[in-house]
Amino acid sequence: MGTDASSSSTSSKNQKPYGVSNIKTFIPLILDLNQLNYDAHRELFETHCHGFSVLGHLEGSSKPTSTFDEDWYSLDAVVKSWIYGTLTQSLLNTILKPGATSNSVWVSLENLFHDNKHTRSVEINNELQAITLGDQYICDYCEKIITLSTLLANLQNLVPKRTLVTHLLNGLSPQYEPVALLLRHKDPFPSFLQARSALVDEEQRLKRTRPQQQPSHTDNASSPTVL
């Protein structure tokens, strides 16, 4: 009786993964080299596989008993299809290879993101250091800085909070220099949100005090030049 119950339980576990018809329902995150979301994707995927008792296929600790172990290869194909179903098209084209196991695909993804990590980190850090306000609104400018710092954090390259504020102030237009000077010498040094708030206020003040452009003669329909 006990043996039958144990066999039934094992069989039930093995059948459970076959009930996943859409992996995106369980892992609503598409792995993308440009988004640098490998760590988040890995955590979600490993948690999902653990919950469905197939983590061994992903990590490589589960092996087929023979080349004719159809149950193992069938289950491994399910896990591999899950991986393929959470990749961008370009990443899928890069990683797709015939006859691969889910573990070999998983390791290839890890190596791909690891090799890409240093190069992308240097590129994004250079972009962050060179960023300028230009003709953007302050809110858009700040959002861009936060996006770049988040990408660096995903590469295990955290930007110190004070450094982030410094990048924010260094890229401002000359018209914001008086406020930037005050923020640089503020004690304690302002947080990113405090600096952002002060700059948004200054942006609104500049809009209110900016003189209205007077129409020139050439703007007038009755101007001899237009006629």
C-alpha cells in the first residue's frame, strides 16, 4: 500500500509540468540582452522549476538512466520549451541549437550574459557620465538617469547615491547653474529625489519668468516681405 502511494505521488509530480500550457503565465518576464534582466529572470525561472520538481533538469543534477529513457527526455523537452518561451526572438536565434538539453541551454544563457556583462557595464557607465539635459524636460532627464543606473545595478555595478546626484547636476544647462551650485553645497548632500524636486521647481519658475516672444514684422501677414 505504501509503495503504491509513493509511486502515485511520484507519477503525479512528473505529470505536473505537462499542465503548463503557457509559460508566460508563470514567468511574465522576457529575457533580453538589451534589458539586462538576467538575474530577475533566473530567479523567477529557478523558482518555477523548483515548484514543479524539475530543478534538477535545469541545474544538470538530473540525468537520464539510459539513452532510451523516454520519460526523462520528454520532461527535459518541456523544461527546454519553457526556456525558449521566455526569450526575445533575437536571443532565441542566438541560443537555439538542435539536440541540446535544458541544462546545456541554461548554461549557454548564463555564459552569454556573463560575457556581455563587462562590455555593457562600461558602455552604460560612459553614457551615464556623458548625459546632458539638452532640450529634455527635467522629469525625462531624471528618468533617463534612473534607467541607466538600474541597468548598471542589474550588472552588479551599483552607482552610489551621491554619484548619481553628481551626474544629474553635471549635465544641466547653464540656466540651472545657480540651483545646481546650491545643491552641490547643501549639507547634508541632497538625495536624488530632493535634487529632482528642486530642479522641477526651477524649471517651472523659468517658464513663468521667460519673456513672451514678440511677433516680428516678417511674422505678420501684412508685412511687405510676406506680400
